[in-house]
Amino acid sequence: MRPSPMNRRQPNRMCRLVCIWILASGTASAAVPPSAPEPVPASISESGRIEVSQGEPASLTFWNREIAILRADIGGISPADRVRRIQGKIADVLENNPGEKAEAIRSTFANLAGFWVQIDGHPVFGLIPEDADGMTGETVEEQVRRAVDLLQEALDARREQRSLPLILEGLGLATAATLLLLVLLWGVVKLEGRAMRRLLRTGSRSAEPVSTSRAPIKVAGLDLEPILIGIERTAIKATGFGLAAILIYLWLTFLFGRFPFTRPWGEGLAEFMLDLLATFADGALQALPGFFTVLVIFVLTRIIVRAVDGFFRTVERGAMAVSWLEADTAKATRRLTVTLIWVFAVTVAYPYIPGSDSQAFKGISVLVGLMVSLGSAGLINQVMSGLVIAYSRALKVGELVAVGNTLGTVSEVGMLSTKVITPKRETVTVPNAVLVSSPITNYSRLADERGAVVGTRVTIGYDTPWRQVHAMLTLAAERASLVRKEPAPFVLQRTLADFYPEYELIVHIDRPEQRFFALSELHGHIQDVFNEYGVQIMSPNFEAQPGQKVWVPKEDWFAAPAAPEARTELREL
């Protein structure tokens, strides 16, 4: 009985299915059985064609090396499944063979035309045109040649790994490299410690009183030396950490390269370092024109700033006089002009700064601008107040002033604050915004060859003759050593109050800074003179009208030390 056509097609179809399974899993050799049975794919058309489609790419690796990337879905077997089966097949082949030679042979079956990659004559996996990377224009022949070369390299590394002399050589070199690394790391730690100790010594010297040969580093009244020392500390630590990281990176690169299995890791680290250095070198070469332009701009700006700074400093010292600039405002004008010049220079140089057009640089610029915008309101207020003080010429260094409850000598007028030294040698820092909103009394501004004017007030009852009070106050002024004889002291009656008249003694002293000591001495002599003549310094306040009149008889009008011919005259200050 002859089999029907349908029965005759069944064995052929089963044969084709088995061949698809062999091609996809790489088990074409009958001499080596598959590592594990796999289900037979059923994706085959009635015409006998094997269905091939693009799947999710999967990487085939062997002995820590990438051999090929599979992209074809053959008969319903995905690239990931193909990789898993191929790895099992390679393990089975190498279990019974030394794995000395990798080669490729062309193969055709049904509608599939590709190559078998073999190890010692045993096929382990197949590659077809759909496995090639169509995006790069790669052909299956190129993919096969590269896969064979990589597989041969992996087989050679596997064989070397079993060589005892090579392993011992690698261990010896690795040990020597490790010892060298430890010595170099110890040297880095020592250098970092020495640099840090030197910086600490420099910082301790900077805390000592500033000598005439060494000026502090200040910008807009802000001492930058502590900030610079902090930056140097951070730079030293970062440099030490960076050197240690580079040494460890080089050590790992050398160490991995000494053993066949880890050699790809070492080559990857070396390639990354070389690519990084090449990128830096290429970026540096491309940045040279812009860097040169920035350098020229800043050099020219530096020359201009030095010329402008020298001009304003000459006016500030009084060595040059110009009609449009006062010596008192030259310092503030110099700072403002120099700042504007540098801002203009930075604006012009910004497009030429290497990396200024990158997104990272733009992001940093936006962040810095936002921080300045949020935090500069108070700073701008202080700076503008400092300009108001400078151009109003309300005070300057060396003058004796009173600001609110603070009385002292101005030691520094900065862009952000003003420092005043009190008679008790206390430094009071007054923010410029507070200084602008407070009344300022300047005791030194009108002091000339006649000296500075100092006044003190005393209230005596109506029962004491005013002529006697005038004479006693004048006598006390004549006894004070810090009071000038010319112009002569004089007394004013400030007011006739409800309970007593108020007298003010006006004297002249040589320098405004003597004000505190002159007043102290003068007050002592006033008390002595009043005690000598039996006049009580008391300002009476009445709760009720006294029983008798409080008045001075005519015969007591010129009580000692007053003289009948004495006349009091108003004197011009």
C-alpha cells in the first residue's frame, strides 16, 4: 500500500524542524550531544521556508569577552535563547576538545544562507545576514570574521590561563605592582601632610599683627585671607585624593592585564583612560584660540586697571588735583571704576571662554545668577549705602565721629561697613545701611589751626550769682592742661529753665582725639573750683513754692572769684 501524499510530507517537515533547531542552537555536530534537550520550534510554513525576523539583540560572550551580537529570531527562537543554547554548546564542545582553533564555514539550508562558526571542527553557532547590524552597513561576512577572531582570542586566553608559568609570572608582577602602589600612596600621604602643615604655619603667621611690609588681602573691605586658606586646604586634599585615585586606577589596569581572564577589563580601563586623555587633549587644542583671546582681554584689562588705579590713588594722596574729583571721594570712585572695567572685560571675554556654549556651563551660569539675585539684595543695599557715605563725605579715616551711641575714631570706611575705634580700644563695625540712616556727628571736620571745640554743661540754682558761675567755670578751664589758652574759654547761658539756669563752658583743644581726656580733666577742675568757693553743684527741683525768695542780693553779684569789672562777651567759634 502506497503512502498518501500527506503521509509523505510528514517526515520531510519533521526533518526541517530538527534542522532549524540545530541551526538556532548550534548543535550541528552529531559527535557531541546537546547539553540539554530543547523544544523543537514549530514556526515553519507549509512551503518549507524557515521564518526569520528581527528580535531583541543579545550579546554572546565567552571567557569574559564579547564574541558577537545576535539579532535574528529564527523559527521562533529569540536571540537571547540562541545565546543561552550556544553557550551550553560551547561548554559541551570544550569539555571533550582542547579548543585550539576557531574557524567558519559557509552553510546553506532551505531559505537560510549563512556561516557556521566551529571550534576544533565542531560547529557551535551559526550567523545569518539578519544577525548583521544593518544600521552601520555591516555584512555577515565582516561579522563572522570578527567573531572568529574574538573566539580564537578567547580560546587562547583560556589555554594561557591553564599555564602555571604564566600564572606565576602574573602573580609576581601583581605583587610587585601592589608593593609599588603602597609605597606611592605612602608618599602621597606624606606630601599632603607636609603641604597641610606648611599651610597651617602660613595661616598662623597671618593671624599675627600685620607688619608694614605685609599688607592683608582685602576686596571691598572683606578680608580674603581666611577664605583663600580654606580654598588651599580643599585644593591640597583634592590633589592628594586625585593622585591616589589615579595610582589605584593604573594599578588596576596593570593588575587586570596580567591574567588572561581579566585582560579585557584591563584593556577596557586603559582604553577609557586613553580616550579620556585624547578627549582632554582635543578639547584643549580646540580651546586654545578662545583661551588666547581671553588671556589677551584680561592682560589688556589688567594694564588699563593699573593705569586707572594709579591715577585715582594719586588724587587720593593729594599729589594731583583735578576739578571734577575730590580727594575724599577718589577711593570710592577708584573701586567703582575698577569694578565696572572688570565687569565689562568679563562680559566681552565670556563668549571666548572654553566650554561657555555647553549646556553644563549654561546651567552653572543660571544657578550662579539665581543665587546672586536671591542673596544680593542686602549686599547691594550695603554697597550703595557705602557709595552714599563716600560721595557725601560725611566722614573719613582718622576723624572723630559719633554714630548713634557709638563715639570713636574712624579706622576704615569700606564698601559694606565702617569701623570705629572707641576710646576703650573697642572696634565697632557699623553696616553702611545703618550708618546712612543714622545722624553722624563729626567732631574733626571743622577743626583748624585754632583746634577743636569742646563744650560741657552745668546747671546751678538761681540762688548762685551767674557772674560767679561764669568766673568759676572760666577758672576751671584755665587750670586744665589740655585746654588751649587761645582762643580763650568762655561761658554761655543756654537757657533759663523752670528750676535753674543752664551754663555751657566752651573751650578749645589741640586735637579732636583729646576730647574724652580733656572733658574728664575739665570736669575734675570744675568740681574743685566750686568746692573751693563753697558753691554746691546741685540742680534744685521744687515740689512746692519755698517760704522765702530764692534770689541773689546785689552785694553778692560779684562773689569771688568774679570781679566787678568782669564782662562776659559772646565769642565766635
